[in-house]
Amino acid sequence: MVSWVVTGATRGIGFGWIENLSADARNQVFALIRSRATAAPLESLAAKRKNIHIVEADLSDPESLKQAAAHVAEATGGSLDVLLLNHGAAAADTSSLLPTAFHGKEKELEHEISENIKVNLTTSIYVTNAFLHLIRKGTEKKIVFVSSSSGDIEFTRITGLSAVLGYSIAKAGLNMVATKFGAELAPEGIKTLSISPGWVNTEAAQAITGDPETRKFFLSIFHKLDANVDGPIPVAESVSAQLKVVQDLTEKDSGKFFTHRGDDILRSSGEAEWF
């Protein structure tokens, strides 16, 4: 039996992970969420699949995370195989602004960056440290950070995507956090990875790219990497691809940033996997 903790599991990609993992009765799956009050689909799935455990926790509160880890430890006998940090979002209302647009809006700039750092980066360090003692006793010993290509320098340089400043900075920092943890924990056999899930057809993505003009803009961005891209991929497809990358993770690749297809660089064929 492999034990998994998945954050951000209420909807979207996180819920997709819970659906995928819990379909295998050999997996013990812990869905770490902020509130059960907004988790109706998850509750419904958990009622059908007894290997799903719903755990409430405030990811910004170390004490709350300590209690969540204790709950997991009680169910697993004190160990955890894989910690999957899937939470995060483009915080602040200024994410559409380009860097130069913050001239004269210094307070907005500080808020844009600080909120994204808090939501997308700092909480991931809190969660990792809270569950690390369980990972140390696990068999797989893997910590996976679901990141974004918008935090990758080459992706940004080639596509010219200059918006979502704070989110991109936070995700770039998250990639480094994964590498830092990987470097520190390598002697213990613990492996880390940051991974881009792809351009995925979630409700959050639909809210952004559902508008025809916005969708056209993003397609023009992604076509700089792959002319064959015609839209976002289904959640199930993204999760299935990511799962294979996670399962194949070895110490040799620990600390790297991969696409959901397992690539760490742009393919020479020009295929775009970095969404």
C-alpha cells in the first residue's frame, strides 16, 4: 500500500489526483483541504471509496498542519510515502498587469508579490516541514511540488508572457524550494520534484481563458512553442501523465523541474509541454 497526501484536493487538478489515486485500492489517499463545507464532490467520492481520508487543515497555520500530520500518522502507523503539494493560485487582483504598469503603484506591487509568495510558496514550506518526519519513515520518500511553467525562465523568455508577475515569481521560487529540499534531503534518500501540470481544463482555467479573445491570446503564446496546441487538456490526462513522472522519479532526477510529460527542457522537435 502506498500512502499519499494531496493538498488543494477540493477541485480541479487536486480533485483529479484524488480520483486517480483512489481508483487503486492499494493506495491510501489523504485529501488535505481547508474546509469540508465546500467539498461536496470530494465528500461524495469519499463515501464510495473507503481509501480516501479527508483532513481539514489551514496551510498557513503550522499548528493546524501539525494536527493534520498527526491525523495521517495515526492512520498510517507513522509514515507517508508521497507528499503532493498541489495548492496555489494567482493571488491579488493585479495579476494581469505587466511589470511596467506597477510604476506609481508600489503598494499594489508589494501586495501582488507578497500575496503570491504567501499562497504559492511559503505555505508549501510549512506543509513540507510538517509532514517531513512521516516521509522519512515512508517507503517511496517523495515530495512533489505542482508548479507552473510561468515560473520557468526559458518558457517566459520564449513565449514573452510578461503578466502574472507575482505568481510567476512565486512559482520560480517554488521550483528553487523543491531543489533546496532535494539537496538537503538527498543523503536520507528523499526525492523531490517540481512539475508543471500542463494547460489543463479546470474551472479556474476556464474563468481565465473562456473568453474567446483571451483564449486566442494564450494560444498565440503557446504556439511559439508548439503550433499544434489547440487548447487545454482534460484534468484526467494531466494527472495520469504527472503520475507516471512521479512514479518514475529517481534520485538522479531529484530536485528538477519537469513538465507533465517528464521533460526538463524544450524538446528539439519543438513540442510544447510546458504549460
